[in-house]
Amino acid sequence: MKTTTLADRVALVAGGTRGGGRGIAVQLGAAGATVYVTGRSSSAAGRSAMDRAETVEETAAMVTAAGGTGIAVRTDHSDPDDVRALVGRIAVEQHGRLDILVNCVWGGDPLTDWERPLWEQDLDTGLRLLRQAVETHVITSRYALPMLVARGSGLVVEVTDGNTARYRGSFFYDLAKSAVIRLAVAQAAELRPHGVAALAITPGFLRSEAMLEGFGVTEANWREGAAKDPHFAYSESPAYLGRAVAALAADPDVMSKSGRALATWGLYEEYGFTDADGTQPDWAAHWASEMEPEHGALGAEL
């Protein structure tokens, strides 16, 4: 595995409270970065509408424990004033430096209707999902990008689900996740003259805190979840996604990947990272061997 060193880097992980965002924040910290962890769930300000126990303060503490410097800032990324204040704070505390922006705000699980087609769904709920999962990314980039542009280097990561044109099973969910890829493509085009890379990345079957709870397991005994769903045996922890992002951030040739939609299952082969348990899950390979006959091909990379 290639050495990943980010000791002099400053990162903002928007939506770092839990799941993939937490995994990314912690692994950037493990590589030595200073990481601003943001989200709405805070031990000081209370839970977000997601009503889950994870907080930005917990993630920041995990970043520090991993070897970096974690800084928690309770932020509502749908509020431009909140984001503007956050970026202003980073600019002051880090003397204008920001190297890595990760847009991982989601919170759309309770808003996703997996049962009904568009014409039978609640429109307000669907539009709220888009505001939560897409507009938050736009707002955050709008205020954070000037710091990367001013430095003439850096990386923007848009976290999505899937890196193909395949339909994702629910209209608003599919629209949100596809739109996030287009955000990466558009930012890559505009940032390229300034030496800043932008890309999208997807995990495979992610073992988030909510997913572990749903299977009635913990990260310590997660393999027992395969009794409910054999595909769960091929899942990956948030650390796997985090190590992929850390490897990209440390790659001096990351500009060659700008504008692309990437996946953990392709990047582990290039960078040599492993999951927390030392394995190298490959969701695309599992899909091709076990799921394609029933569900069709996973699709070509966008």
C-alpha cells in the first residue's frame, strides 16, 4: 500500500456526522490532516431531523484519535449564512488555507420512497430530498471553492451512490445521486484552469451505522448479518471509502482523474488500500458474478 501523508492539509468534510462522511473524515485524520467536520447533529445543539445519536463532535474526536486534528462545527448546509460563516472561520483559523472539500451531505433516507413511481409520490417530500442532497452541495462549494482557487491546488470530492447511468430504484433518489455526479463534472471543468481537481466517488454496499442497526449487528460481528442477506458479506465499512479519498487526496497526479465518477472497487487496485479488517471488497465483481443475472449489468462508468 502506498503511503498516504496529508500532514499539512486542511479538509472540510461537509456531512461528516456519520456513515461515509465520518469514514472519510477519520481516514483523512489518520493521514495527518486537519479536518473540519460539519453537520446538523451536535452534542451541544441537539439532533437533526434524522434523529440519530451520532454527532459532529464524536466524529471530530475520532479524527484526532486517528492522528489528525478534528474540529467540529455544527452547520446547516442548506443555510447559506451558516456555510458562509463556516468558511469564514476556516479562512481565519487556517490563514486562508483549504486543500480538500468533501461534499457528503445526504440525510435523504427517510425522504426516499422506494415503493411508488414519481406520479404517486408526495411532491413536497421529493423536492425536499433534492434540496437536502443537491442544493447543500452547491451552497457549500459556492462558498468554499474560492479558497482552493486562491491556492491554485486542491481536491473536491462529491460523494454519491453508484457511478453509472443505471437507474437507482427511486425517482428522486436517482435524480439526486446522478445530479451529484454532474456537480463533480461541472466543477472539474470550471476548476481545471486553476489547478483544482473535482471528482465523484461511490462506495459499494456501505455498512453505515444505520445499516448495521438494520441488520442487528455491530462492526465487530457484522458478518453475522449475511444470515439475513448473503450480499451483506460483500459490504464495506466507511473506512474503505475514507481510505479511497485519502489516497486520492495524496495523489500528486489526481488531476488526471478530475471530472470522473470513481468507485472504491476500482481505486483499491490502483492505490492498494484495504478495508478496516484487511480485506479488499469489490462490489462490482460481486454484482457481476452473483447479481447480474437477476438485476442486469451494473452499467458502464460515467
